Amino acid sequence: MDEKKRLYFKNMLETWLEDLLHQADDTVTELRKNEDVPADLLDQANAESEREYRLRIRSRESTLIRKIRQSLWNIENGEYGICEMCGNGISIKRLEARPVARLCIKCKIALENQEKLTG
């Protein structure tokens, strides 16, 4: 991967990471602010449901943050854009669609097919 593309992905990933970390901080602040328990049971159930939904989203984002950090580490170490299974390059189109991709499309499809078979 040439230097221009490497910097492009690095900047994209750093911006994405910064946005996710900011959203996580906002969620924590909001959850702390809304610790009061509503008196009405329906309001309590609604508040708890919304809280669980936000936490589920943040959990997924936490996983994404780890993947972004791994991708940034790979960029710094010259391993970004290289498939972890076969060692071939991951296409730029795939990286543009999924910047945290660690497998080329061929290996990803093979892995998904294997997962379908094994459940």
C-alpha cells in the first residue's frame, strides 16, 4: 500500500476512533445524570429498556474501538491491508467499505461458509 493510501486510512481511523470515544463519554455522562428512578412503573420499564439499549450499542462500539486500535497498530507496523489468513493484500475497495477488515474477501467468504457449516 502506498504512503498516500496509508495516511488516508490512518486519518480515517483516527477520526472514527475519536468520534466513538466522544460518544462513549457522552453516554457515561448521560447515564450518570439520569440515575433517578421514575415513580411510575411504566416509566421505570421504559427508562431501563432505553438504558440497556444504549449499553448494548456501547458494547458493540467497544469492540469496534478495539478493532480500530488494532488497525492503527497494523498501519504503524506495516501490516495494514494484509490478510491475516493468507497473507495476500486486502483490496482497497474492501478497506474503504470496512477499514477494520483483517481478511481479504476470499478468506472472509471461506470463513463465513465454514461458520455456516459448523453453526
